[in-house]
Amino acid sequence: MRYFWRVLSYVFHPLLVPIAGTVSYFLVTPKFNPLAIQSGNILPIFILTVIIPIIFYLILKNLGVVKSVFAPTIKERKYPLYLSMIIST
């Protein structure tokens, strides 16, 4: 059961949900949007939800603010949360 919850948490990770939602939208409505428009929408969403948070994490790790990906303490969780709030506004 523990393995199931772990797989579920990776599948529904906040970095992947916006991309999965966008791709599923375009799969449901393929005839209304050409491929160029679909890729033009998926690429910025991928950059904003995956690439930029990974870069911010690497910067925070190099600065010594975050020690691991899992951020076990509240102090380590604050800065990535603040940065993601700034990105999403």
C-alpha cells in the first residue's frame, strides 16, 4: 500500500499536474487546435512549472537554504513556497 501512495504522489506532483491537464485538454479537443498552437501553449507551461522551479531549487541548494529535495523542516520549505507563489502570480 505504501508503494501505491508513493507512485500516486509522483503522478500527481504539483510540477506535473499543469502539464498533464494541458495535454489532456488538447487530447480531448484535437480538431479545434492545430499542432503549432498546442506546442506553443505546452512549452511555456512546461518552462514555468518544471524548468524554473528546478533552477530555483538548484540555486537555493547552492546557497545552503535547502538541504534536500524533500525539505524536512519548515524553514527549508518557506523559500521554495515563496518563490513558487511569485512565479504563479
